[in-house]
Amino acid sequence: MNLTVVCAGFGAFLAYMAFRFGFWGFIIGALFIAIGAFVGRAAGGRLDWRGVLDALTGRRSSS
């Protein structure tokens, strides 16, 4: 599936959540999408846990 189609689907879902459930529905929908993406990357083995931890604690430099 094309990345543009997937992103359009996520946008449509978030728009539905915003119209149907208001601001908090939008926020909760976006949060679940982010959690799902994070879990999906972890399950697929494409997530570097050390890099995530370093970025969250501020020990990672961009150079």
C-alpha cells in the first residue's frame, strides 16, 4: 500500500474522531495511533531501544 494512502487514512480517522468525539477524541485517537506505531516498530525489530532511551534522556547528540 502506498504511504500517501496510509497517511490519508490516518488523517481521515483523526478527522472522524475530532468530529464525532470532539477535541479529546482527537487526542486519544492520535495517542493510540502513536502507541500502535511504536509497538509495530518494536515488534518488527526496527526500533533501536538504546537510541530511544538516549534521545529521551538527552544523551544523544546530532553530530
